[in-house]
Amino acid sequence: MRRTSFKGTNCSVAATLEIVGEWWSLLVVREAFLGLRRFEQLQERLGIARNVLTTRLRTLVAHGVLERVPYQDRPPRFEYRLTDKGRALFPVIVSLMAWGDRWAVQCGPPLHLVDRETGKPVEPVLIDRRTGRAIELSGVRAVPGPGATPATRRFLRTREE
Amino acid sequence: MRRTSFKGTNCSVAATLEIVGEWWSLLVVREAFLGLRRFEQLQERLGIARNVLTTRLRTLVAHGVLERVPYQDRPPRFEYRLTDKGRALFPVIVSLMAWGDRWAVQCGPPLHLVDRETGKPVEPVLIDRRTGRAIELSGVRAVPGPGATPATRRFLRTREE
């Protein structure tokens, strides 16, 4: 089904998409954040083919985003729970949702995330923990990290010129 | 190539992925943030089939994420620039990258985004502009927004129980 792989790409965005970038995968993760854990619930809510859902769940479990946990013995039944690695995708999901609310949906946001204390919709901003300032394209530049290949280093040098 | 569509799904994450969720699309956007604008540059750097890149660029232009701008008359040549809508994807890309840096790459981050003033790598945190606090799963709940369908309202009620 997938035409190629991003493996070997020296890029954390590609590495992330290698795990969660297949069609449907991030929606499965989103449903997990909304509390859905069982195959039948996910299948019904997403309206996805059962074999596709099976494949996506298997990939997410293989990469440790979800874990498959028994909840019943007879007959044996399993549910899918977010791991710490999976829960760490929350900012990704919220960022995708915020962009869609602003730029992609026609009739206003289908749902709001509201702060449990204030009851007001959250307004997500990505800030730098060190400076407290919003992270904006104009305020940052890309430099090689410890995992940079020579090709990445060369590429970033051309970008600096 | 795509097996189905998320159109009709009452969800901003799905609406976003409908636009940028195809395999390769977010990597094209990422390269655009790194300053690449021309077909040949993108094709070389991503190592992607030319017909796939053509299709992805066409979709991104059709949705107003990129615009196709002439930069030369004879022969006519075009480049692809991020629009405001495209630049608004920066938090999505940074969130995907941060997750990959932490959870998906093997040998450390391939690149760091550093603050232009301090020269230090940024540490992205998603906060609520209203409260200044980090947005965490445990601190929010989902409620219907103005664009909620009856099915979404019913679904969210079952989640509250």
C-alpha cells in the first residue's frame, strides 16, 4: 500500500511520518486521545475498512505508540492504549487541529478543547521554553545537530549563504 | 493513489490531513520552510519521483498552501512559495520534528532550530495563550464547537459519561 519509505532520510519530521504518517494513522491517534480504545469503537467512528485499521494498529503498536492490552479473558479481547510515546503526540494533534480550525474547515471548529479550570477554549501557541517567546520562522535558523549526516551539513551550509 | 478521502469527517485534524496528509506533502512543506522553492531543488533533496512531486505541488497550490510564482520569462520558469496559510503550518512541522527528535531518530537530532538571538536550540512547548500554561491532555476536555454536527455532539456526550 505504501509506495516508498522515508527511512534513510536524515530528518526528524520524516522519522515521525515514517511512524504516524500513513493515511488514517494520525486519526487513530486522535481518537485515542478522545478516549477510544477498542477496535469496534475506532472502526465505527472512523468508518475505515477493517483490514486497514488492523494494519494501522499493528504499525502503531510495533512502534510503541499504542500498546495492546487484554481487558477480557473469555473470549480474549484486547484494547489499544496510548503509551508515553503516544501521549507525547498531543502537541502534534493539537497543532494539526488548530491549523484546520483556522484554515481548513468551512463552518467553524467542530470541537473546542477547553481548559478544565477556566472552561474557555485553549489558544495554542508554540513557545520556546528557554525564552518564553513564540517560535516563529523568522526567529530561528537551522544548524546541524548531533545526528546530522555530512549531506545534511553540506545542505545547511548552502542555506546559510 | 489515495484510497479514500476524509471529506465529510467532522474534524479539523482530518480537514488538515486532507490537505497536507498525503505521503510526502509535509516533507515538501518542510523543505519550503528551509528555503527550497524550485522543483529541481525539491526533487533532488527529497529523492522523490518527479510525477509524485508534481502531484503533491499541484495539491498544495490548489489548497493555497504554496503559490506558483514566475521567476523567469524565457524560458518561463516557476517557483513555489509558502503563502500565509502555508507559513501557518510552522508549529505543525516543529511539533513533528520535536517528537521525532525525542522518540524516532536513532543518533540524535539531525538538526536543531536555534534562536537567532541566543543561538541556543529552541525547546518547543505548546501553551495556551490565555493562561500561559502548557496544554496537556489532562488539563483540557473536548466540547462541541460551532461546526459540530449532531453526530459529533452525540459522540462528545458519550465521552463525558
